[in-house]
Amino acid sequence: MLDEIKEYKDKKISEINKHKWIASEKAGIDLGKKAIEEWQKDHEIHFKRHWLNERFELK
């Protein structure tokens, strides 16, 4: 179970960093915390559902 939690957290951080980089590139400045909060608001629930579905084959 701890392996799954670590895997989830690592993947989540990777996705947040990708979003932050892309959003910052588009804006032309480092959006920092704003991009992180945007990802949490707009993408976190979808990421969690997708990860759980993929990992545990949930429907």
C-alpha cells in the first residue's frame, strides 16, 4: 500500500510540474503557486480518478 501512495504522489507531482511549466511558458513568466493551485482546482480530481481506474481497474 505504501508503494501505491508513493507512486501516486510522485505521478501527481510530475503532472503538477508539467502543468506549471506549460502554463508559465504560455504566460511568459513563472506562475509558481498560481499554476499549482490552478492544477489542483481544474485537474486534480480527474487525475485521481484516472490514476485509480488505471491502477485498480475501477469503473
